[in-house]
Amino acid sequence: MSKLTLSIQQDIIDDAKKYAKSKGKSLSGIVETYLKTLTQGDKFDKEKTPREIINELRGSVKFPEEFTSYKDLWTMH
């Protein structure tokens, strides 16, 4: 494995380290996964299990405050 030096603002590094720790991953691993996604596109995504993809998407959708269940979601739309 090779080493890479990047110049990134310190506050971004700090936030990224906190994020990686909260996910139980290394910052290097997250950056590597991101770069693979950028460079390999669909080929890389097909290697992930559906559960991995769902876990990555978890929290990316914001529901209305009055939302209490998935059943409510159907009645809202």
C-alpha cells in the first residue's frame, strides 16, 4: 500500500476523523472507498451488498417532524 499526502483544511480533517470514528472506520479507508467509487463507478458499486448500500444511505433522507411511521409516509403523499 502506498502513502499519499493531501493538503486539507484542519477543520475538515477534524470533522472527517470524528465521522470515521463514529462509523468505526479509518479515515484512510473512507477516502480509499470514495476514490474507488469515483474511479470505478458502477463496477465498484456492484461489489457491495444491498445491506452495505442501505447502511451508507441511512440518515440521508429527512422526514417531516410529524412523521411517526412508514404508514404515515404513504398518507402524506
